[in-house]
Amino acid sequence: LQLDSVSPATKLLEKRRIMYEVQKAFEDQKEDSHMKPPAPPLLPVGLHRKEQRFKLQEAELREKDILIQDNLIKFSTFLQQQEMRRVKDEELAQTEKRKIDKLEEEIGEKKQQLEIYKTKSMKIEKKVESMKKFEKFLEKVKDANPDEFPELIDILSRHKQLIAKNQELKRKQKEYADEHEKISRQLTQYETQMEMKKTLINNKMSKQKEQLEQIDKEKSVLLAQRDENTKQKSMRITETGQILMTVDNLYAKCELVPEIFRSAKSVRDTDFNVTHFDNSQESGKRAVIKLEVIIQCMKNFKELKERYLARQKEDLLKDKKKDVK
């Protein structure tokens, strides 16, 4: 075994192994010497020297063993100290590595902040350059209007006032826009309501028109029946009687319309209670008076119709105006 190329601990272990081998050989030799028959009282000189040499070797080996054990204890303590130092150094190295990583991270962050600050600095420099141009412009304005703007602060004050006024105008514009939107919604709602009312009125008018048509039909049927009865009655009398019956029929129709019949008061107060046609002269006079009443009623009907049409036209105009509003 080459002891020069191994660690000190291995060397110590190897020396201790050699010592144990020598010790074992010495113990074996002693046992062999005890197993032999007792020697004569006088030993040979060579054997006595050999025994003394073994005792000296045993003492030396014991001293070496004690020395090796002490060295092993010291070396073990040294190894433990080195191990503790190694662990401590590793922990310190990890701590330092974490610090280094943290510092590198901080350096990266600082570099990013530096780039941000550089960008901000460039922007600020550009803004400063633009402000210099603005300052030159303000100087020109001040020089061109020395009476109105004796100092640059006067121009800036005017600018602030204009900005405040502009903001106020924008606020009012927004308020007016909101008010306009509100009115537009109200107008739309009102138009919707008016449209619904118009639809309801049209439906109501349609129903009333249908009712009026039904009444006209019934009236036509009744008038037709009456005309038929009158016709049958006229067929039983003379031609003069037919004329008088026709006049009476027209007069009776006029009586059915009080609006046009009342206005003929000047001619309708005559007593027409005639139930026979024996006196043709009196019947003729009465027929003439009735015809005058009929003519007056027709004129009244015409005027009433014209007023109705005029009123209907005015109502249509009013409805159109309301729809426009």
C-alpha cells in the first residue's frame, strides 16, 4: 500500500492495523510459549534477550497505539471542525449567492429604472426644447403687444383664463346637450302618445262610422218602407193626390230633421192638419205652403252642410298643427 498517496486518516488506520497485527502475533507467540513445558530455571541467553525485545516492542506498540488513538481523536475533532466550517462556508456561500442574486436583480431593476429615467429625460429635454420655442413665441407676442402684455406672466394668465372659460363653455355645452336629449326623449314620448291617441280616435271614428252606416241602412230601409207605403197609397188616389202626397212625404222628411225644420219657423206655423183632399183648392194652397217650407229646409240643410264641412276642415287643420308641434 502506497501511504504517500492517501489521506492522513487512512495512514493512521493503516498504522493501527499494523500495530494490531504485531500485537496479535506477539500474543500468539506468548500463548505458544505458555503451552510449552516449563523451562529449566536457567534460560538460555538468546531466549531471554528475545523476550526482553518482545516486551520492548509491546511497550512501543502500546505507546504508538495511545499516540495513534490521540491522533485519531484530534484528527476526528479536526475533521468535525472542518466539516462544520465547510457547512458554515457553504451556508455563507449560499447566503452570499442569494445576496449576489438579489443584487443582480436590483441591478436589473435599476437598469430598467435607468432606461425609464433616460426615456423621461429625453422627453423632458424635448419638452424643454418645445418650451423654448414657446417662450420665443411668447417673447414675440409680448414685443408685438407691449401695451396689452408687458410681461410674459400676463400672457400665461390670459391663457389660463381662456382655458377656464373654454372648460366652462364645454360644461355648458354638455348641459345643453343633456337638456336637448331630455327634451328629445320627451318629444318622442309625446309623439308616441299622440300617435296612440290618434289611433284610438281613428278606431273610434271607424266604429262610429260603421254605426252611422248601420243607422243609415236602417233609415233607408224604413224610408223605403215608408216610400213603399206612400207609393201604394198614391196609387189609390188621383194624380193631384199623388203630387200632394209627395209634398206631404217631403214635408214629413223635413220634420224628421229638427235642425233644419226649426229654422223655417216663419212658414211652418200654419195648420196642416188635413186628413182628406176633397177641397182641391185648399189642398193646393197648403201644398204650396209646404213646398215653401221644404225649400226653406233644403236651404237650411245646404247651409248646415256647408258649416259642417267648414268645421270639419278647421278640425283637420287643428289636428295637423298639433301633430306638427
